[in-house]
Amino acid sequence: MFLKVGHRGARAYEIENTLESFKKALELGANAVELDVRQSMDGKLLLSHDDNLKRVFGSDVPCLRRPQRN
């Protein structure tokens, strides 16, 4: 058996890292999905590959927690 992984779901068909994208990947025959989990600036978990929303949503809005400096 081959492992067919939907990279961020089926991002060629749906917005990546969304339930719609994961469902589409399964419909297309994927038996696994890869996703990106990050922590937002307010401490919540979100699915995003990038540190801002520009590439996916067109808005240059930062969404990730900044690294803490000692």
C-alpha cells in the first residue's frame, strides 16, 4: 500500500489548511493529510503555514507569536 498524503489538504482545489481542503484530499484518494499548526500572537492555535495571511488571503497581517528574547 502506498501512502498518499494531501499536502496541506488539497491546496490546488481549496484554501490550504482548511476542513474543505482536507475533505477534498480524502475525496481525491489521499489516506493522510499534512497540516501546519502554529500559535497566534494571543496564544491560540491556528492552522497556517506562513507567519502572516498575505499569500493565502491577500492581507499582510501577522498572525504568529513573536519569539521571546532573553
